[in-house]
Amino acid sequence: MFIKVVRERGQSLVVTIPIELANHLKIVQEQKVKLYQISNEWLMMNLFFAE
């Protein structure tokens, strides 16, 4: 299992994961998750956390 985490400016967290793994994740609406498909096998999740 490969997960790449990149901390961006502000409270943004970007996680790149295989789609087969993402299919098992429960996306919580309150986390303001944005999903981007970057290939047939990979998704990019952009998570914004309110502090």
C-alpha cells in the first residue's frame, strides 16, 4: 500500500492513493474532501481542515 502525503500552504493536505484503496475509504462530507482523478489507477484527495 502506497500513500503519498504532501503538506501545502494553509491547512491543505494532499494525499495521492490508488483508486482500489480509495474505493474502500469513506469520504466524510464535513472534511470538505475534493477528489481528482489523475489517471485510471490514481486519485488525488485534497483535504481542508478548519482550525
